[in-house]
Amino acid sequence: MRILITGNMGYVGPVVVAHLRSRFPEAELWGYDAGFFAAGLTGAASLPEIWLNRQIFGDVRDLDPAFLEGVDGIVHLAAISNDPISNAYEDVTYEINYRASVRLAKLARDMGVGRFVFASSCSMYGFADSGPRSEDADLNPLTPYAKSKVMAEKELSELGSDRFTVTSLRFATACGMSPRLRLDLVLNDFVACAVVGDPITVLSDGTPWRPLINVRDMARAIEWALEREATNGDYTLSVNAGSNGWNYQVRDLAMSVAESVDGGSVSINEDAMPDRRSYRVSFDRFQTMAPNHQPQVGLREAIDEVRSGLMAMNFENHRFRESPMMRIVHLTRLREAGLLDSDLRWRHP
């Protein structure tokens, strides 16, 4: 079995690669990544890509169909990964997250790839105050990032067949430790604040709802999607990936971190304008369809692993929101150094 993982050198990718290697030790694992964040190792004992059989450097917008020869399954992680970047690079977001994703899926189908796993997002629900959102609920994407996922899913849903199974995993907000840690994710941000001894700063009034999922549980969901039979959800499937118990209000997340880290305190901006990105999500369908691949990491464990990871790095950066562990900061610095152009393509010497 040959599996191609796009975007494998980001935050989620290294955890997915390690998990797939442990679950499919005889598989041929290939990575495909532009390398924007390749140098951002965080406490890694070795290069995460050692678990791959092959690493390909390239822009997913330009992926050569020849790389799909003999591939059995694709895990498509490559994307503009959050709202701040998508707001700053709206056209590029649609180009990568939407058009390049659909192009890749069509190439995969035409090249005989059997399974396509798309890393989608629960952010497409946007704002919802009338209870947890199921997969059949109306979508209300509020940002270019969320809209790009909706657009991609719509076209991917038309590509499935008895020879090509497409699974769109609508992931909850990621959290947890990774060999390439991000701190522009709500729980990871809160833990970083606590570790350096600063108040856990909640920029909103703390009332918005967020579903969360640990990166290791994301990898378990991807494993399931790679093996999913069409009899379990049809040739194309969109499913919320996460756990009903992991729907939290932001203020409760902050308080949980403060209780878990010695000396932790919370600062909530009670006068802040309401954050429209607020939604709870139902994961009932995922629980029914993937009973053996349910999330296993609890909130306290997720907090502890990020705290332990940061402490092992001797993390003391009070200004971490200006560091490369914030994706928009890192891309901005690459552009300022003349290494990336306005379309987020490498400027070759």
C-alpha cells in the first residue's frame, strides 16, 4: 500500500505520519510539502520525516500527476491553515484550499487512486446558537478559510465512485503537542500563556463555543477514513470528526488550563465585541460509523502534553504571539526576507 500525505511538514502532518507508520508498518508512505514550516521543529528528537519512504518538496498547486502513479490513498492536509492567513491571502486561500484540492482529487481519480481523505473543518458552521450542528445542518462559513472548505467539499462530493472513495473529515479545532507546534490555536495558546507565567488572555468575552480534537485523535480518524468501505457511508462522505464531550466555551477552556498549570490565572475581556465564530458540533455520526477510532485524549491530558512539551523546550517567550509558532508571523517573515512572493510561492534564486 502506498499513501501520499500532502502538507506533511506542518502541525498535524508529523503526527499523522508517525501514526500511519505505526499502524501500517509495511506501507510505503510519501510526503508532499512546500516546506514553509519545515524548519520549525519544536522539541523533536529527530526529523519527523524519517518515517517516510520518500519526501517530495513541491507546491500542491503544481503537483505532477506522475507522483500519483501507484498511489492507493491520499491524505490531503495541505492548505492555508487558519483564519488570519486566509484573511490576509484570500485569493491564495481559494487557489490552494479549493481549486488545488479539487484538481488533486480529480487527478487521483483519473490515476486510479482508490481513496481520498480531505482534511476539512467544523469552522464551516460559523455561527450557530441553536444547538449542536450535525452534518445536515445549514453551513454558515464566515471567513475565506471556512468558505474554501465548503467550496472544496461541494465539488469533492461529486467525484466518488465504486473505484474512488472520498471522505471529508470536518475536524474540530486542533490542539496538542506536535514536532512542529502551533501556538495560534486556542488551547495551545492558553497553555503557552500559563507556562511563561502570564495571565491566560481571552481576547473575546469568553462565551463562544469551540469543539476541539487532539492531533493524535485526528490521526486516528484519518486512519479510519483510509480504510473506510463505501458500505459505511457511501462513496462520498462528509463527517464531523471529534467528540461530543469536547464542545467547550472558550472561558471554560481558559479556566481548565489555569487549574492544570501551577500559578495559572485568567484574564477575560468582558467588554469585547461578541465573537461570531461560535458553534457546537454533534459527532454522533462519527461515533456510529467509526466506533473503533473514537478520540481517546482527554482535555487534561492534552493540556499536560503541551505544557510538558513547552517546558522540555525551556520555553520562556512572553512574546510568543510574535514568534514563528504563529503561522501568519512566520509567513510574513518569509515574505519580508524576499523568500516568498505575494502568491505564497518560493522565490528561487
